[in-house]
Amino acid sequence: MSEKKFKMPHSYVIIFMLLIFVSILTYIIPAGEYTRITTETGLKMVDSTSYHLVKANPVGVWEIPNFVMKGLIKQANIIFPLLVIGGALETVLSTGMFHAYCNKLARKCSGKEKIFIPAVLLLFAIIGITQSTNKFIGFAPLGVMLSATLGYDAIVGVAMILLGVGIGFSTGILAPTTAIAQEMADLPAYSGMGLRIVAFILFYIVTAAYIIWYGERAKKDPTKSVLYGVEGVETFDLKDCNVEINKKHPLVLGVVVIAFGILMYGCIKYSWGLVETAVCFMWLGFIAGLVYGYTPSKIASCFVKGIKGMASAAMIVGLGAAVALILQEAKVLDTVVYGLANMLAWFPNFLKAPVMLIMNIIVNGFVTSGTGQAAVVMPVMVPLADVSGITRQTAVLAYKLGDGFCNYILPHASALMGFLGATGITYDRWMKFMGKLFLIWVLLGSLILSYAYFIHYA
């Protein structure tokens, strides 16, 4: 009798298992709080000297469905835009425009595939300097399509977009959370940009090299792909989609280019969020459909089909939010921060900056909001930095790297699970790819922070 191979549970099951684990933690970790204060500029933060125990408020396993619903409601401003983006993209994809141009690209760029991974990664890394990753979940299917064009698997397609934006976001050159953390540390907004730019370049080089290494290895031997034999992953086979460019495809392409140009301009100039992004995509889908000759009913049918395809990804975003809500209800986050801060005293000064990075990575598992994490962590880290000979700018960088890295490994991170849900990639397959790179990121981040300590980065 043959042994049954272990099959990784569905993404929803993984998150529910995490919710049960977090629920148990609320009975183990003591409840505690820092007193919150509001600065003259209206910034809410904790008083680092005010930690105190409070009455325990554990969350029972039977209460998890309540928090799931609260999470779905809380993330409505992400969930509904994702559904709209999914519907609009399906309308554009149904025209065959992307298939036709990707098919042409595959024929013309044979043997030059390696240059596309760093090029696409750099494009999204630059975008990520000022934008958050959530806005690009809808681009996941396009990433899979592009990677297939280059002969790579779906993981490469997701990585080029997700990790590209992640590099720009995590290094925090011009991220809003960088300015918030610096305000809490009494530093000028966006000061110390030089080392953050160096970090951006280093993380880009390392990430590009890793994705190219993986992509080429899996292309030469498909059994080396982490997705080998996995069912349900979104695929795009150019051989099965030998679509030629017709006279209407350039018109659809023109609409897409104009829409993306407007979208990027709005995000940079007017700080558009996911809601405005969805509005732009809604117009894109409608106009692209009309230009291609679709009737309003045909556009509506495509739109509904796209919504169905994005529904799983949208639900995962809401499920992940339940984790943070449970921890918030149980009042254990401040206890974790307090304990980690005390642990920091055990390390020599030159290692405290890398330990701050690890500390922020751990805290990020409890609260995925960058602003929320800064409000709790920075007021605690700043005085610790002052007494340890670490500059406040180094503490800000440790916070920013820690705030960013975890978003690409946590099973309840909305951007990551949205990308995986939109492409059918299971969490365990992603971690088989991402696990090594994450360790490389942490090591590189630690080296950068150690360097910052020795040069008294300011």
C-alpha cells in the first residue's frame, strides 16, 4: 500500500489555522498597554515609559468567525477595488490584445529573456518607492502572462511585480511611513536618503540575481520549478494561444497605455489609493471593450467573470485582517514590544541595530500596518538607540526594513495573499521560492544596519 503524499491545505485553511494559533496566544501572552499620546502635529504614538499590565481579554476560538467578518468589513476599501480591478482586467484580456503582443514578443526576443527580469523588476521597484504593494494585486495575472512569454513559470511573474514593488517600499526612500517614523524620532522628513538609496540598489541587485537564477534553472529543468506538478496555478501557454495582432488590438493597447499613464500620474501627483486605482481600471475596461467592438452586455459578462476570478484573492485579504484584529482585541501587541525591547539590552551595541531589524520583523507579524507599527515601535526604539550609541536614523532604517520584509512571507499579509490568490499559487510553494531570498534580505539588511552603526548614520 503506497503512502499518501502530504498535500498543503488550501490558503483559507492556512489562515484559519493561524487564527486558531493567535487565539491560543491571547491566553498565554499577558495583556498590557502603553499610554497613547497625541503630538502637537496630531501624530498618535505611545509613551515609551508608560507600559503597564491591564486586565486580560483573551479571544476564544469560537469568536474567530466574528473577527473574520470584522476583518472583511475593515478591508472593504481593498476588497471591493480588487473585485473591480479583476473585472476590468478580464474585459481587456478577453480582447486577446495582451496574448497577441506577448506572442509577438516571444518570437522577437528569443534568446534575450534574461534582460526582461531585471528590467521589469526595476520598473516596479521604482514605482514602489512611493506606492504600496496592495495597489498592484490586479497586475498579478499580467505578470504570469509576461513570465510565460519569457519561458518562465508563474512564480517568476509574481516575483517580478510583487518583489519589485517590495524593494522600493521596504527601503523607504520616499515612503510616507519613513517620514512618519522620522517625525517620531525628531528627524527631518526623508533625511538620510543616501544610505536608503544604496540599500535600494543592493536589494535590487540581489533580488534580480536570485529571480534570474531561479527562472533559468526552472526553465532548463521544469522539475526544479517549485510549481512542478502543482494544480490550479494560472497558466498562459503561448503555443495554445497563437493569437495574431488584428486591427483593433493597437487601439486597445493605446487605451491601456493612456490609462496606466493616468494611473501613475494620479498616484504620484495626487496620492491616489486603491479606490481611485479601481475607478481608473473601471474606465479602462469599459472603454477598451467599446473600442474593441463589444456590446455593453458583453462588457458586463466579462466584468462578472473577472470578479469571480478575483473573489478568492479579495476574501483572503479580509481573512488576513482578522489576525491583527484578534491581537488588538486581546491587547497583547504592546506586551510583545515591551518584551522585545528588554531583550535588546542583552546584545552588544554593534549588534543592536540588526536586532532592531529582527524586532520589527516580529512585530510586523502582529500588526501589518506600517503606520500602526511605527506608532508603537519608534517611541520605544528611539530611547533605546540613544543609550546604545545608535543613531536615530539607524533606528528608522531598522524599522522601515522590518516593516517591509515581512509583507512578502506572512500568511496574513494582504498584498502577498492577494497576489497568490489571484494566480492560484499556494503559500507553501511561494515560501519554497521566497524562503531563501528572505534570509538573504535579512542578512543584507543586518549588514547595512551594522555599517550604519559604525559610520554613525545620520
